[in-house]
Amino acid sequence: MFETHVDTLYLWVGLGTVSVVVVGLPTTAPPDATAAAATIDEITTSPPGSVAHRRLVATEWAFDDREIRLRNDGGTATARLIRTAVPARTKQLQTVVDGERPKAVYESPDAFHRDIRRARTTDDGWQPSPDRVTVRHIAWGGTDVTIIG
């Protein structure tokens, strides 16, 4: 009556092992930083006025002038850029990325250039990722730059 069946023991050990393995698997694929970098590279090598949008499947992102990093529950992905680009770290730069002309946002080309320079040297680290990123190539007053926001 109180016998232990050997088959039952193996069944429980097997189920326990499978459960641990399945629980440890990521639920989503890692983000595609290479595709995001390709979109940025396409715009940086295109004429001023070029714009593109890219959906990001990531929970967080980090961007400096030569590299984009994306992460989610599936892992972290990094991709290098061919040319430098600038993240829209200020409200004014984000307004330009969204389509407003720089001369409508900045007092002068020098003010635009100073904001670009500050954005290049600031490192925000990991930030919540937007669902979609816009990449815009702008040339105004001697400044030729690709802005990401």
C-alpha cells in the first residue's frame, strides 16, 4: 500500500527538470540593434532633408554618437554606426527631429550648433525606449548633422 513506484519517481524528476528549463528561457527575442543602426546609417549617408522612422522592440535604449544599444527581456544588442549621429537630448532638438525647421526653433545657427555639441558630449545611459525612433538629416548654418529622437 505504501510502495513507491520507480516509474512515478522518474516522472516527477523529469517534469521538475523540464519546468526549470522552460521557466529559464527568455519570453521574447533580443532586440534588433543592427536594423536600427542600418536605418541611422542610411540617413547619415543620405542628403540633408532625409528622414526615416524605425520601430524599436526594446524596453530600454542607450545611444551615443557611434553606437546604439537596445535591451529587453530577451537580452541586449549593440550595433556600431558608420558615421556619427546625435541623440535629441533637448526639447528643441526633439522638435527639429519631429519636423520643425531649425530656424523656427533656434535663435541662430550658432545656438543650434551649441545644442548639437552639448547633445554629443552628454551621456544619459540607459533610458526607456520609445516605440518608434525618427532619424532626420539636417543641414543649417554650417552644421550638417543627423539627429535621432
